[in-house]
Amino acid sequence: MNIKYISLSVAFILFSISMIAQSKVGTVNVNEILSKLPELTTVNTTVADYNSTLEKTLNEKITIYKTKLEAYKKNSTTYSDVMKKTMSDELYGLENDIKKFQQNGTKLTQLKQDNLLRPLYKKISDMIAVVAKEQKYTQILTVDGNEFAYADEKFDITTVVKTRLGATK
């Protein structure tokens, strides 16, 4: 019984060592790679242009609101009660429209940016998979966001992925 126990313990230890030896873990900094990709300039320009278009539309809405408000203030004494109510409702509607547009503008800009970045993240992910397979890594962990306390830099494939993608150093 004692020999079986020792044999089983030795077998378990050898199995554990072989499993550890088969694992190769690497790290990658996806945000660093993304920041160096030449395509990011196009994404940032497109997002800025889109944001400018939204701001232009917002400013047009504000101008219309201010024009109607000034007209209302200037002529309110000549309006009937029905006309005052109609104009007041219209101004209130324009005000709400401006507030909603401001709230949605931020969301729309974020959605646009996310849609434009998605192919870049896919490109990075695909290259990470290629490099990991070539270098026989079993796992690649991202270091973005301090997900762990220590990683040996010799397993970091960030530079290799950046180079392969033509990203600047």
C-alpha cells in the first residue's frame, strides 16, 4: 500500500511538471500596438470630422432656437393666448430637441469610434494569434489595465506584433 502511494505521488508530481513545462505564457500590450498603427490617424480624423458635423448640426439647432426665442420675446405682447401657447410649446420642443441631441451626440461619436476601431482590434488579434502560434505560446495575456502584478518581459510579444503590422516604434 505504501509503495502504491509513493508511486502514485511520484507519477502525479511528474505529470504536474510535464504540464507546467508544456505551457508557455506571453504578454502583449494591445493599446500600445493600437496607438502605433498608422490607420489610427485615419480613425481619429474620421471621428473628429464626424464630431464636427454633429457640432455644426447642434449649433444650427441652437441658432434656430435663439432666433425663435428672440422673435417670441419681441412680439409676445401682440400674440393671442393661443399663439403664445403655440410658440411656447414650440420653444419647449426645440429646447428638448437640443438637450437630446447633446446627450446623443456623445453616444453617437463613441459608436462611430468603436465601429472604426473594431477592424484594427481584429487585425491586432489576428496577428497576436499568428505570433503566438509561431513562437509556440499556449497563452497570451494582455497587460492593458494591470491585470496581473508581474510578467517577465522576455515573453512580451508587443514589439514583434507592432513590427509585423508596420506600426511605428
